[in-house]
Amino acid sequence: MVLVLPLSKDRKRISWRLVLIAIALQFAICWLMLKAPLVKEALLQLNLAVSALGTATLRGSSFVFGYLGGGDTPFSVSNPNSLVIFAFQVLPLLIVMSALSALLWYWRILPWLIRSIALVFERTLGVRGPAGLVSTANIFLGQTEAPLLVRPYLASMSSHELLLVMTAGMATIAGSVMVIYSAMLGDLFQGAMGHLITKSVMSVPASVLFAHLLIPDAGHHAQALQAPPRIYESSMDAITRGTSDGLSLYLNIIAILIVLTALVALANGLVGFLPDVFGAPLTLERIAGWIFAPIAWLMGIDWTEAAKVGSLLGVKSVLNEFIAYIQLSAMPAEALSDRSRLIAMYALCGFANLASIGIQISGIGTMAPERRADLAALAWPAFLAATLASCMNASVVAIITN
């Protein structure tokens, strides 16, 4: 909050009551979802659902790709771990999850769930109308899919509402990639899916908090919402279009991982020509670790591990959370304590990165071309607000789980 206040457009209009409620709500959500026995058990059961979904997906990928997709090998294998091919065994889960999400939307299950959660935040934070609906929808949908729900209202939104839409989009992750991250981190955390859902729900009040601090709501009256739009014509149409959307995301992630990993390697090669620092060559990861280490320490990470978590925060902010999670899962057990890993998991969970700035300006700008200049002006504040929202979520979980 201290980092944001000097950047506020109008500090006199800040509602400190809303700020306190937003902070209290994050603690309440975190405690309820991680400590309340019934809710905690329900979230643990979600991991069984993710496991079942992964097993079913493996049946499909092995049918198409054979042993590359997880099927039986026609030869003896000395190191089974070397056969886990990310593109053919892990990422296909995206396509299945995308089709399943589309089907749940057509069956009106997802819209009902989104509106139910939105009602809670409307009653506690006063967030209503299109911006409130999008903020809640981001718990399940992506940063460009959620605004589609209120496309007709984007052109007339206030700057505060647009900032909230963008901040919530960057502070959360889509349900499809949430399942992927749960599968990736399942060996490190018991109940990884439950933690990711908890973080996404906590991100809504955190996004409201930081969007309000940067651009206090000037009393703009939210527009009345109509019924959720009808996106699909039938169950088969939902499955078909959901699969197509998932395939686009699948190919996009593969391409981004290849390009960004290559660019990081090239950049590290150039930085490597500089003199060694503290007896080791410079890398982008080390530099990011030094920059973000104080933030990691403020979140509750021990100072001896702050540079490592800071490096992950840097990778997430400059590249994306996908690569940061891959690096987190690949770290040796002794590199970080269990507590530090959990805090890092929450801090990394979000789309706040440089690429998302372009994605939001392009994606939302296509839906409301007349607001493209406003979107460009709000992109950096949204990036800052979303990054700090994730860091605050991580700080809250550090306190609750201490």
C-alpha cells in the first residue's frame, strides 16, 4: 500500500473503510478455505478431480501420440522420468479443460457460480455491475475471455472500472491453466489445486483494493447487467468450440515457452560476458533476485531464501508465471523451505507480466476500440496493482499458515 499511495490519482477520495474491508476479506477467505475443516476437505477433494482429469487426458494423448503421450513403450526404459514430455503429456490437459469449461458454461453451471461469488463481493465491497462481474469471472476465465461477458458495457466504463477489469485479469489465472499448474506442483504441495483456487478468490478483494487506491471510484454508478450472454448453441457446439479455443491456447503456450526460453538463454549469454559478481557469473535470474529480494522478504520469506524467490518473481514479471512455476518445481528440495515454497506459489499465481500488457490492450481494445488509448494509459498501473495484489495474497497466506 505504501508503494501505491504516492501514485494515487486522488488520495482524498480514498475510502479507508473499503481498504480495511478488502484486507479483512482476504484474511477471512484464506482462513476459511485453508483452515475450516469442511472447506479444506472439499478443496483437497478437488485434487482427486484433477488427478482423474489428468488420467483421462492421458488416455487421449496416448491414443494420439503413443508412448510420447504417456502410452506403453515398445522398449525397456531405464529412466521413466525422461519420458515425461511436457508438450504431449501435460499441456493436452489445457484442451480438455477448455472444452469442459465451455460445456459447464452452456449448462449454466459456471455463470451461476460466478454470479453467486460476485454477490458476496457486491455485499461486502460494494463492487457491482459489469466491472464486478468481470472481476469475479476472472477466478475461472482468462484476462481476455472474462471481459467478453460485458462487452457492450466496456465503452462506457469509468477509468476506475477499466482499471479494476485489467487489474483483476492480471492478478488471477484462468481455470484451464490452473489445472495445469496444479498438476505441475502436485508433488510439492498437498492440495495444490485448493491453494490455487484460494489465491484466485483472494485476488478479487486485493484487486479492488489496489485499483481503488490508484484511481478512487468517483461515484460512478454501475450499469445494470443483463442476463449472461448465450455463447454456445448446444452441448456439442460448446465442446467443439471449447476444444478449438483450447488448441489455440495450447499452441500459443508452446510457442511462447520456446521463444522466451531461447531469448533468456541469449540474454544470459550476453550478460555472461560481464565480470563475475561474488564469485559467480551474472544471469538475468540473479539480477532479478537482487531486485525482488526485498519484496520477497516483506512477504515473509527468510532473507537467506529471498534472492531465490525474488528471482522467480522477476521471471514471472518479465516473462510469465508458466516459466516461473517450471523453475519452482525444478528446484531441489533443499533450495527452499516448505513455507517459502507455499508463499512463492501464491506470489507467482497471476498473469501480471509484460506480455499481458500487450494482450489486454489488444484483446479488450478489439472489443472497445474507442477505449484503446485509455487501456494503454491504464496498462502499467494495472500491472503494478496486480503484482502487488499477488504479493499481498502471499503475505496473508504467510500469516495464516504460520
